[in-house]
Amino acid sequence: QVHLVQSGGGLVQAGGSLRLSCAASGGSFSLYAMGWFRQAPGKEREFVAAISWSGGDTQYEDSVRGRFTISRTNGQNTVYLQMNTLKPEDTAVYYCAAKGGILSTVAAPYQYWGQGTQVTVSS
């Protein structure tokens, strides 16, 4: 059983930056692919970014590519999402997630989820 605890997020003006963190415990973090998803009010949860267990492979949703960076530190059991040049349309609750095996851009295969953290970008 993997337990994910998120931190970071908050309110920022458009063009600003935020970093989300997701700390894992209770499992072999280095064996899990990690993903970030987000859900805006009235919308379905959508993929944002994912990283392989080794960190050697990453995937991004088109609208965040070049602005967001996913990374991980296996020694600290933590995955990060650095978000730059934020836009109002990035406003959502962000979730980190873990799955065994290869990374996925789909939410369903992820077995463990963080508690979610609000990111609000003002115009």
C-alpha cells in the first residue's frame, strides 16, 4: 500500500510559477510510475504529466508541454510538478498518482492517489 501526500499549490497570478510535491510512503517508490492529473470544476479529471519509475521517460499533455516539468527523486520518495507561465485555464485541483509498471496518460490504471491540492491562477 502506497500513501501519497501532496504539498504546494495555492493562488498565483497569471504568468507566475508554482511547484507541487508528492511524497510517497509505504511502498517501493522507485518501482512506481507517477502521474499528475487535474480536475477543474464541472470537468472530468484530465492527464497533465507522467514519469517512468527511472525518470528516464516523461509524457505531457499538449497544453502544458514546455511550461510544466515533472521530475522525481527516488532517494526522497518524492515526485514534483514545476509549473511555469501559469494561465487561468490551469486552475484546478491537482492530484498525484502512482502505478506499477510503465507510465500511463490514462487515470484508470493508477492504483494510488494523493489527496489533491488546489491551484488557482488569477488573470
